[in-house]
Amino acid sequence: MVLVNMTSFPIELFRNSFWVRRYFIDVTICVSLLLCQPANLLARQINFDKQIAPIFVSHCLECHSGAEPEGGLSLTDVNIAMNGGDSGKVIVANDAAGSLLWEQVNDDEMPPKHPLSKQEKATLKEWIDQGAKWGKSPLDPFSITTSTRAGRDWWSLKPLQNINPPQVKGSDWGSNQIDAFVLNRLQKNGLQPSPEADPRTLIRRLYFDLLGLPPTPEQVALFVAAPSEEMYQLIVKELLMSKHYGERWGRHWLDVVRFGESDGFERNFPRKNAWHYRDWIIDALNADMPYDDFVRMQLIGDQLTGGIEGAAATGFWVAGVHNTTVGGSERMKQLARQDEIEEVLATLGQTFLGLTINCARCHEHKFDPVTQKEYYQLASSISGLGHGERVEQSPGFQRTLTSIKRRLSQLQSELSVMDANASKEIIEARQAEKIAAPKPPVAMARWEFDSDFNDSIGNLNGKAIGNAKIENGALILDGQSFVETAPVQRDIAEKTFEAWVQLENLEQRGGAAISIGTRNGGVFDAIVFGERTPKHWMPGSNGFVRTDSFNGFAEEAVTKPVHIAIVYKKEGTIIGYRNGIAYGQPIRKSPIFNYKAGETEILFGLRHKPPGGNRFLKAKIHRAAFYDRALSPEEIAASAGESSKYVSEKQIVESLDRKQREQRKVIKSKIASLTVARDEVSEKANLRIYTLTAGKGKKTNVLLRGDPDNVGEVVSPAAFAAIEGLSSDFGLAPDAPEKIRRRKLAEWITHHENPLFARVMVNRIWHYHFGVGIVDTPNDFGFNGTRPSHPELLEYLAWQFRANGYRMKPLHRLIVNSSTYRQAAFGLTKTERQKAESKDASNRLLWRGNVRRLEAEALRDAMLAVTGKLNTEMGGPSFEDVSVILNKGTTYYEPIDVDGPEVWRRTVYRFNPRGGRSALLDTFDCPDSSTTTPRRSVTTTPLQSLSLMNNSFVLRMSDYFAQRVKSKAGKDETAQIIYAWRLAIARQPNEKELELSRQLVSKHGLPALCRGLFNFNEFVMIE
Amino acid sequence: MNHSITPTRRDLFHWGINGLAATAFVSLLNRETAAAPKDAKTLVPKAKRAIHICLVGGMSHVDSFDYKPELKKFHGKSLKTNEEVDLFFGQMGLLRKEDWQFKPRGDSGLMISDMFPHIAEMADDLTILRSMESKSANHTPALFLANSGFEFNGFPSMGSWISYGMGLENESLPAYVVLNDKRGAPNTGESTWSSAFLPSNHQGVVLRSGKQPVRDLFPAVKLNKETDEATRQFIRSINQEHLHRTGADAAIVDRLKSYELAAKMQTSIPEVSSFAEESAATQKMYGIHKKQTADMGRRCLLGRRLLEKGVRFIQLFSGGPVAGNPRASWDAHENVKENHTIEAGRIDKPIAALLQDLKQRGMLEDTLVLFTTEFGRTPFAQSAADKVGPGRDHNRYGFSCWMAGAGMKPGIAFGNTDEIGWKAVERPIPWHDFHATVLHLFGINHERLTFYHNGIQRRLTNVHGDILKEVLA
């Protein structure tokens, strides 16, 4: 009976609110009185579509529908239903008493968990007795909203409406349209808004809201001195122009898309090049990119602009977890893939549409009108999903790079001509004088492999594992075997590897000639062939941390051995040599690793332990040596037996005349500066970006119960149909190319007629301004989400947002300019406040400003800002305050105590691996980026207080804070105290507070006060 | 249409946080130590606290708690099967008999092997579940599933749910404490004891040895004690002033209280971590004096002390990272005898001591002891198809766990695997059933302990879970 009312729009929106419940009581009673009783008397005709279908839809179809209905009984189709199920006919027209359906319903056997109400039972009985006439068939389970689920008439699926702000009488409160909506609701509840907050509170609120940083004392003073409307507007304008705006709001977005910088799961490898996405988000927000473009770029940026921007933006697809250990069996691989697709669809649906479409993977969505088939249509649309890194070239930098390289190569050839001439003369002179070749250097260990695996100098004797053997004075490695030595009995930092290697073939990739590593293989360095670039030698290392390309040349030799050496210098430089001559360019990446005595061994033929995969080398090793120091180029040349042809630079310079020397010096210095420039530009010109690396679009089937072994019908890439006025059909075949699938999906999501697109985003922005959204479940506008507290306001804002080209900054402006936003948190009299609290304790009606605890990031940033240490450098690789330890195939991230300008950057630039928590951020509810976080929880715990009192970062910041105060406020203690208060919380202490501060400072010093200030309510909570 | 006029629990709870008309309810929720929906706790709790021993890497049930005489008979035979078996490495060798001798133990006569000679002595107090099964034969998802009911990152662990459902018994200690193996944390790291979408006060707190048993318990740099105390006083005074100015705001009151509790923790944690008041005999009973058992012995004794002080849920891991050589977990792919001898040797005596100690103190009455593993190991060897190698692969189809203490029927084995221990055949127990039973013992209805997250009222048991009534006292 209430159904009629339920479908009317505004009431539906208000369904959960208190007075609407009250209203319903009245309506229900009235309707009952007016209709039911007379109806009974008149034996009115039951309307199937209006009265019976809703009962079936909400109470029966969950089990009694589809291909395998419970008890063989389907109630969707008239013919099937009337025929009955496994127990025969269940509905006997005109005879409810003789109908099994009625019998079971009447006995509360069906529906099993939640029996029908008396009223419903009566209606059902009457319907059967009246002849069980059906209306529309088959029943559409999603047609209408019922008490247990949303139908296609669900409020958030309806087209946007253009609603005018209400006319509010009897108050002149309000600055813009928002206030009309808010005041209207307040008045209807007998409440009044709070007065405007004081200027200090207001400017702090604005700064933290828009920038996530506190204002300086000067900025506060300026506004407090002349808190005019113009000044307020000016501040808002300036803040929205600030680059910190993007950092603040970018962090919110990163929460929603659960951006993390490691894979998660067992291995949890770091993603050192994922930051491009973060930077792209920040830049796009600062540029006020329209929201539809913003989303389109994240979905199909590779197709729109391509290049660095496209690759960075589509980092959206790979911001989440990725399982890299999926097990051996095909089923496990398939399950892992399906899990990944579901996880991404969950984020996609909740982020852009506010719907949990992922819930329809194993069955029809239990609460929202999304079918299982539609889920797989969406899965098909993103079936090319793939994680990986792409190298993107920046055209401008590429041009610069080419010209630098050209100039460099000219200079290098000039130099080499000069040097070659000089060398030639020196060698000729040498031969004439018969100077003896220099002696090769003495190694720490040397393996001749003439008859055994023993070390001919020390005791690092080798042991063959597998079929490794000695033949004709060489170690034969068959690609499945290796040699390991006794543990190295001293610490090793600087080192040199040398090996005379004859490769079996040039196609192999990943084997090592010689390697040093911890005994479990967790950390290692090695001479590796072809692993990253085919046919090239490279310095192998765990997780490539000390690996980069020498940019040498492709190996050609297979018929004869080559002498390969790699030198590791203390400061981290790694130099390669081939046949005694430098191989490509030296590299420098992470610092050198210090191997501990007794825990290290040397391997031949295996990159690192455990044995397996592509780690084996197929080659002959004629001889090898290891040095616990970095050899000089001369020594390498001597060892390689090329010293008769080796001329040192010193010898060359000495042989030149003065003019030539000068000339050479100039060339050398030009080469040096150009090399630096080349490296710098090259880094910018070739960016490694962790992003979507799309594979082929896959033909996708419905998987019954989500089980990969239970394959149903093939589906085409498409969306879901429940949004009124928006077709879900992409017009694509099941085998359509990947690009077009994703493009159609992006078009559908960002479509003008998609009301969810605007509603969800407008609500998010509101949520971050007020701490609570108009819909308090920002990721869920479906049945299980909450209903809007101010539905018309949401509608108004969404309409305006779309009409104004989806620009976010004007929306911010509208919100922060409203009187609603500017209300004081504690501005009402005690009586007024008690009254308001008795009606609306949690301020859903917005009768006051909310008090909000700073988020973890804002708290850390505020401390940095107050101490004056904040490094405002934007973008680029993340700073790390965790150690990255690879242990037995798993990456561990342990918080480390680091200090310096690099880590004084804003927290949004913190390297954020999954499980790599920071004690301070963690206790202040910074979420782990495992799932989308539309709303952070706010807890108050003793661990939080402990962190804010004792954490090393906080204590260090207290010291810096004190130093700053001392240097800025002069020697007077009172002046220092006042300055510290103003810096921290933008106000002066009152007399009592000043006295308490004085007592503390005089006995315990300024750092104690500074530590105290960080722990003030007023520092941690913003009114 | 059946639109109930009384708001449903979900509505109340929801509006309790965010909404209207539930004022009293809101502050009640905030004042109470437990935040869970009230009607979740409908039963009289048998258990007030639990200690969970979590074996990382997969313990072989056919060598420990699941005696299979047929396996001896079929040793060296091939397990003929046409199905595609879900293993990790996929190498299916010949059937392998148990490597330890089984004996009937205690009055109950439960069959337990010599792998755990000390635990075996406590047989009459154990309830062995012999028909456990998992959805995954892969470490990470399996460990997640055993802990949180889901195979993925991002779901609250059982300890967090219990903290959420039961609240704090002792405000000056965390409700949920994690004690890691000395050799390292499990691969899943912090995610293993994460509160995920539950408020972060329900997260597992790692307690370690050393000067900072809990992160940031004491100042990171040395501070004068008086300075520290004076600063604390100063903060209290200023924050109290602030409270006076603003009026009784719940969030601000909570903040003040959190500083008091923090100060209490600084005494209570070192106190509970110190063994000074434990007799030499007790320490010896736990095996603290021996290198092999020292790590687990210390953690079991600390576990008992924490239980005494009212910590709700304590999780002890046996095993660190699963991969690597030599193994530092139960992942005996290469050699079960070798690996399990070492691993069982580390924990057998300490766990037996824990049971005995809890019992003699009368604590086993209301304390639940859980002994679980990710999955079992295959009855066939992990080797070439014609060999009986010494290692076993992962077996998700059937394995053993045990429970003891509060509300359990002791001295029984429940459920069964097939004749060779390959698959659970008699009352298979998925993790959801295990979790439902644990919550039940805590007096919690697992279907009602829910938390709204991104569209769904989430539960520890997802949409499943049948209580194992047969094992309840």
C-alpha cells in the first residue's frame, strides 16, 4: 500500500530520516484506515502488478528465479510459475487453501528467514482466491525498489533535476544558494544556524581545508585585522591558485583510488616508478581540469594524449594491489585474474559511479539493479588490464638530448683522435724500448678451473652443484648447474669481479658468470648476461637496485672467451670492462652493499639462489678472480693481458705539448659538463612509468557462481542498463579490440546523461569540506548507502557542476563562500546548543561548524610548516622513510628514522608501499592502500597520544621548532613563548596559559613547550 | 511492502554514527569500550579472551594430528585421480606414509604423533578439527582467509573483529596483541593483523622485545623524566582549559582521556612484559632456558601474562617468511621430517606449558586456545610421479587444527578426511565455520557482528558460517 508513496521522488529520498518515518506512520495509518478497511468490505480486486509482483520480487525471486531455481520453482514467468516446481503445482487458482505456495507462506516456512507480514499474506491469499491472475510476465526483479533492494527507480539512477533553491522566509542569514537549502531544513526542524566563526578560526579552517597546511601568523594577522568579505574572497581565490591545493585534494583522490607504491600480497615488490600518477593527479587538480576530462584521462589517457601524460594518468588502472605469486595450476591463475578484475571493477564502480558493481560477480547484485551478466560485460570491457612499466619519451627533452649527444660525440671523437695518435706513438716507442708489460694485480681469490674448482690463492674452494664439471681447463656450465664456494670470511664492500667467459650462445638471458651474494640469495651482485637487454653484459643485483645498463655493445663472441670485469667502487659507481677496455658508461644507482663475513658466498653460473628460472648460464668459464677492492683501469687492462696496448691517460697527457694539453683539457671539461647535462636530460627524456600495459581484450564469459570452471554465455563489452536514459550497449563484438572497449567504457562513465557521475563527485567534494557527505557513504549511492541528508541541495550542486563544465574550483568557491561553511563550531548559547543536540547530535542538518581532527598527513605537514622546515618541492620520486628489505622473496618495509630536506616534503610525496606503515601516520588513521577509502575513520586512542608525544619525528620537529622560535623571536622568553603559540595555533596565550608556558620553559626549555604545542587539542583539531 | 516503522538495527547503527534522532545512542556508543552493534552480543560468552597460535607455511596433518593407517598400506603407490588437482608446484609424487609414529594419548585415546610429544600429553584438553579445508593452496590468500575470512588484503582480522565485538577489558593495554616469530613476520606483514576498514583502535599491536616494546611507547630520544612529566602536565592543563571553553564535546573529552591511558600504558606494558615475578620453575616449564624453545617459550609466557591482564586476543606466529633456504616456516616442500622436526621442536613444549599453566590457574575455563595452520600437506610426496620424495606440497582440501579451553568439548577429534588424508569428507570445515564458532564462544552472533564498508555490511564470516555445535561443551 505504501508503494504508491514510495515511488514519489522526494519522499523516497528522505526515507531514512526521522520525521519522514514519522510521516510514514501517519500515511500508513491513514491509508490503512481509508483503504484497507473499506477494501475488505468491498472485496476489492487485487492488482497483480502493483500488489503481488512486489511481494514476489522482494521476497521470493532471490531463490525462485533463473536457470536453477530452488525446488525447481521459478516465480518469474506466469507459465512456469503456474506449472509449479519439483513438488508439483503450487498455485491453484481460486483455491488458496489448496495451494502449496499459500500453505508454506502461511506456515512461515517460506520465505525461510523473513516471513511475510500479515498484510502481505492476506493480499496473497486473496489474489489466489480471486483466480491468481497475472499481470506483466516475466517479472522483472529489478523493476522497482522493494524493502530489501533497489530497483531501477532508485533515486541515484534517475536523471539529474534542475532544482531551484527554496525561498526561505523570516531570516536574512545566508550568502548563497547552498544556504537556502540548509536553512530551509533547519527551519523545518525548529533549528537555527550558528553565527559565523571568528576570523582566526575561519582562516585556519580555509587553509587546512584547501591546502592541508596552516596559515602563517602573518597571514592570520592580516585577515584578523580587516576581516572583510572582500578579504575573505581574496584569500579563497589565492588558496585555490596555490600549488598546495593540488597536493591537498590529490591526497583525497589517492585515497579513493587506493594508490599504493607496492604490489601487495606475498611478494609486495616496490613500485619505484608509480609516482607519475600521483604527480599527474596533483597537476590536473591544480590546473582545474574539468572532472570529465580528469576521469577520461585516467581511463584512456594513452589513447587521448599518449606520451608521458597519458601513461601517467592511466596509472589509475594499476594503482591497486597486484598478485605476482599466483601458483602453478591454471585454475589458480584464473582465479587470481578474476580476483584482480573484480578488485579493479570495485574501485572503478565505487570511484566514478558510487555503486558496488563488484558485488555481482557470483550472482545478481543483492541490493542494486546490476545483473551478473552486466558484471561480466564490464569485466570484458577491462579484460586487457595489465600491470607494467612503460618507457615514455618526452619530445622536447628528446630534441635537446639528441643535440647534446651529437655535440658530445663530436667532442669524443676529437678526443679519441688526439689520444689515438698519442697512444700510437707511445706504443711504438715502448716496442722500440722493449718496456716490460706491467704485472697483473693480485686477487683475493682466483679460480683457474684447470683441474678442480679450488681457489688458487685463498680458501674459497668451489663445489659443483648439478653437472658442472671441468673439461679442457675450463668450467663447463650446462644451464642447469653451478658452482658455489665456501663462505667468504671477511666483510666485502668495494670489489671487482673478473671472468674469462665463452658463451654457449648469445640468445640466453639472465645467467651469471660470477656472483657474490648472501647465502639465501636475498642480496647479490653479479656479472649477468642479457637479462634486461639481450646480448648485453650488465651488473645484476637483487631487485635491480644496483643495476642499470652500461649502454655497452651487443656481445658477438661465442667462439672465443672474452674477459669481462665489473668494478664496484665505495661511493656506488659501477664500471664494466670487456677485454680490458671500458664497456659502455659507468653507472651509479644505490649505494654499495656491505656483505657480512661468514654470510656470503661466490657462485659461478648462477645469478643468485635459489637455483631455478632464468638464473643459469650456459657457458665455459676459463678462469675467474675476485678482488676485495676496486681495480684501476690500468690494473684491469693488465689483468686482461692487454696492457702492452694500454696507455694510461697520464702517459698520454705527458706526451702532449703545452698547446695540445690545453686543447685537450678544454675538450675534457666540455665532455664532462655535457655528460652531466646528458644524464639529466636523459632522465627526463626517457621516463619509466608504472602504468597500464594493456594486453589484448579477451573474449569473456559469464562465470556461474564466479567459478572459472563453470563457464556460462559469452558476453560483449558493455555496461549496465539501470541508469535511466543511458544505453548500456557499446555496439561491440565479444572479440573487439582492447582500445575501443576501454574507450566506450570511458565514454559511458563520463556521459552527460550519467547522473551518478556528477552526483558522486559533488558529494565527495562536499564530504571533504564538511567531514561528512550529503550522502554519508561517498562510494555507495546504492541501496546499502545512506540517503542524502539534503537531497535537493545535492541535486542542485550536481546540476550546477555539470552545467559549468565539471569544474571543481568554482564548486569549492561556492561551498566555502556559503554561510553554512562559515559557521562557528561553538557559536550557539548553551540552551540553543542543547536544543540542537537533542534533535541532531551529529550535526547532519549543519546547524554548526564541525570540529575535525587533522588527517595524519595534514598533521605531519602542519608540524613541518610550523617548524619552518617544510620543503615545498613538488613532484618526482617519493621520499622514503622506510627501509626496503628483500628477504626470501618477500619485501619488508620497516620504518626508519630519517631526517633532512628530502623527507621534509609534504606527506603526499611519501613512498607509500602496502604494509609499509609509519607509526605516526598509522595511529592517526592513515589507511593502508589495500582498498578504496572514501571516508577515513577518526579514532582517538592512547597509541595516538603516545605517538604524538614520543615519535622521533615529533621530538625532532619540537627541537627545530624551538630553534626557529629562538632565532626569530629574540632573547625575551615571553616573546619566544608568544611567537611559538602564534606559529602553532595562530593565537596568543591568555594570561593563565602564558604563565603555565613560562613555568615549563624556564625549567625545561623551549623544546618542551614546542612538544607540548604539537599535542594541543587546538593543534590537532580544527574548528 | 513491509516498511517497518521501527528503524532496523542497521539504520540505528548507521544513524548512530551519522544521523538524527539517535542522540542517546551515539554517545552511548562512544562511551562504551566496544563499538559493535549491541544486539550482536546475544549469547552468554564462554570465552572472554583467546590466544591464537598461527602456524605459517602449512603443517602436515597426516604426520601430526590425523592418523591414517591406510597411508602406510599405500606407501609408494600412486594416487590415481583424473581431476585437475590444485597444488602449488603441481608435482604429484607417490603416496608417502607418515614420518612420525602415532599413539593413543591420555584417557581420550586421541591419536597424536610423536611430532608433538608434549602437546600430546595434553590430549584430553584438546578438540581436534580433522576436516578443515581452505579455498586457496597459496600462502598469502590462505593466510588471509584463515585470519580474516577473505583471501585478499583489506579485510579485518579475527582479532580485530573480536576487539570490535568485545571491547577492552583493560584500558591500559591494547585489546589485540601480536607476537611475531623471532625469525620474522609472516609474508603478509602488517596486513595480517590489520583492522582494515574497522576503526584503527582494533588493529593488532605488535609487542616486541627491547626498549620500545610498542612503537613510540617511550620518547624516541632520551628525555629528562621530569621534563617529560612536566610537559604532560602542561598539555593536560591547556587541553582542559580548551574543554572548558568549548563545553563538553565528546571528541575533546576522548582526547584528554587518551593521554591518561597512554601514561598508564607506559607502566602496564613493561610490567606485563617483565618475567621478574615468574618463578624459575615456570620459566623452565615454558622452555625459556633452552635455545630451541626460548623464542616461543617467552612468547607463550608473555601471552599468558597478557591474558591475565585482560588482553582480548593474542596472536602468536610460528614461522616467518615462507620462502627461502633453509626454511623459517612450516613450508616443508623439500623434506617434511627435517623441517617439521625443527619447527615442532621450537613450539611443542612451550604450547604444552601454556595449556598446563592456563589450566592450573583456572584460566582455561574462559580462555580459548586456537592452534591453526594455513593448510595441510599432501599425502603424496612432492616429487616425480614415480618417486616417494621426502617433501609434501600444499593441501587445501583437508587438514587439522585444534582448539582448547572455554566452552569446548575436550578430548575429542571432530570431522574426518578420507582414508589417506587427502580431502575432508566428514563434515568439512571451511574457515567461515571456524570463525563463526569462535565468535559464538565469545557470545557473539557472527551474522550480527557487522560493519558497513563500501556498500556491504561486512562480517568476519562473509555470507557463510555454520557454528560447529558438535564441538561445544
